[in-house]
Amino acid sequence: MSFIDDKAHAEMENIRRRSRDGQFYPYFRKFERGGLHTRIAGRDVINFSSNDYLGLTSHPKVKEAAKRAVDEFACGLSSSRPQATTGMHVELEERFAKWAGFEKCLLFTTGYQAMLGTIVSLADKDTTLVLDAYSHACILDGTFLAAGVPKNGPEIRFFNHNSAKSLERILNTRERKNAMVVVEGVYSLDGDTANLREFVDICAKHDAVLVVDDAHGSGTMGRNGRGTLEARGLEGKVPIVVSTLSKSFGGIGGLLFGSGEVVDYVKHTARSFLFSASLPVPVVAAAHTILDMVESEGEKLVGELHQKAAYFRGKLVEAGFDLGASNTHIMPVMCREERKTLFMHVALLECGVMMVPLTYPSVKQGEERLRVNVTRGHTQEDLDTALRLLKEYGEAFFVLSGEDIGPLED
């Protein structure tokens, strides 16, 4: 056996111990059908871990559009965008740019690649990259890739989560002449929104470029669903936004919004764009169809999502649950202990409700939680079923009272 076998065995032994023969291992469960109402191991399950925030992924019009695209373009184009771009790709980029209020848009194969490509293309040895302490993995990985470029890596600094004071202190003490600040519109693990208005002012004061990852805000925030900038009245005030098609827009794919020159520069330099297979046309067709719906009735769709989220939030708070700093449709049900979190997950799943548990190292020790996503596609019955079970098991496992239930057996 080599060192890689030894390393893998040691790490997997820890996972096997925690999983207790699979009972408490919460990941990679096999879905037997898609959608918010799925099946796992032969059991009907209401999925509260989906990012299908507008509930449109399974809409008949969306599926029909994808089927037609399969007939015309098959399942993939078998090459990267420089050699495999269709009119549907270009049209979607143009439509999204107009919808979001930017000069240009670039369509990546995933949102993860969009952030990686943007950061690596734009940050260099003359740049200080300033990140929120709660930055998503795509932001971190893009930053580390940029830092690894020989003799051209940026300075990397972190500021306290959502703290304008901390951000300004770092911009005042940066070592490089340029600065790029990267934040998220909506933070996916905590469900809180960035203090964008303060950040816009601070970046303008210090001549820093602000980049907003709005993956969880696009389609969900703002009166018409155009994102966190619309919700905060900041459209036209942020030079770069990165988003995704994998939440509200039904499939997979990344979006870069910016000025024409900047987007074209990334288009010709981002390795994660140039050397990745082109987004399959059926996925592009599905996104076109969902964008049609959002353009024509976005206010209604977003309003229904917010109404359901407000109802669910109110009932959780009334029951005594700790939702952390959440102020959106993403609600962390704080259990603050690994065993309580896993017990809650298993008990809920046994009753047909799926809420993914987040434990260390995904979150800090003492901040373990169930991540609950309320979507427009959840029915009133879905919401009430989940609320009833959360309250029942929250009391049973002392999540509401904070009492201890003793250690898990090894």
C-alpha cells in the first residue's frame, strides 16, 4: 500500500465511525426521482435541501424545451466554447445581460467555474483580494488559484463577516495598489444578506472593485427577482456580479456580469471557461424558458416565495428555534451540537422530510445546524408537515431547550 492508500484509509475510518453503518451518514443519498417531492430508498420525501427556489425546474414547459433541444443538439456539444458555441448560448448571454442591467454576460459551464475564472483572470500581483470570512468555497478556491500563479499572485486578506468597519480597516492597510473585494449577496449557510450599501460606499472611497456572488439572490431577491442589487436599490453601482443557473434557473451553469471589455477579457483568459466543455444545449434551453417566466411574472413568483418563507420563519421563531442571522428564504435551524443535528436529520428523514445537516468542518463547532431552504414550489401542506416535525423532534432532542442528551455511542 502507498501513502495515498494509508491517507485514504485513515480519513475514511473516521467517516465510517461517524456514519454508524450508514444510519447517520447524511450525504450521497440516492434520489429515485427529481424535484422537491422526491423518493429515497422507496420512501416519498419532501426535499427542503433543494436550491430550486422558484420551483420551476420541473415545470412542463421547461422539460419540453430541454427535450426539443436534445432532439436538435443531442446531450452535449463535445467541445469547449471556443469551438462549440450555439446561437442559443449567445442569445441567453444577451438576454441575461439585459435582464440584470449589465452591458455583457458570459455563460460558464458551472457557477463554481465562473467565480474561479473571474478571480484568476482579474487578480494579479498588483491586487489585494479582500474576502468576507464566510466566503463560499468557489471564492476561496479562485483566490488560492490566483495566489499560486508564479510571480503574479495577489495579496490575500479577510475581513470579519459582514463588517464594514473591518473591511475599511483592511483596505486602509493593504499592501498592493489595487483592491478587489468579493462578497456574497446572500450567504448560503447562514441565510443572511451582505451589507452591500455600506460596502459599495467603502469600495468607492478606496477605489476598490466590488464583486458580488449573487448565486442565491438571483431569481429570489428584489421585486422582480433580479437579485440582491435590485433588492437594495444598487443596480448600476456594482461593477461585477457572478451568479448561477443551478438555483432559480433550473439546471447548471455560471453567469458573469460586467462591462463589455471586462467580460470579453475574462472570456479570452479564464482557463475554467476556455478548457471546460460547453454547457449542454438542453440546459441552455431550460434556462431560456425559466427566464421567460421570470421576465413575464417575476414579481408574482418572487412574492409567492417570500410569502411562504415569511410564514415558515414566523412559525419557527414562534416555536423557539434559533435561526442565527438569517433574513431570507434560507434558514439555518441551529442545533449547535453534532449529535443533535444528526439525530434531527435522521428522525425527519424517517418521517419523509429531508433537511441536510451541516457539521464541522462545514461550519464551526458549536454552530451545527440543519440547512432549510423554503421554495415557492413547497405546498402549504409541505410547510406545515415540516413545521410539525421540526417542533416535535426539536423538543425530543432538546434543540429548543438547549439541554444535553448525552454522547453518541462509538
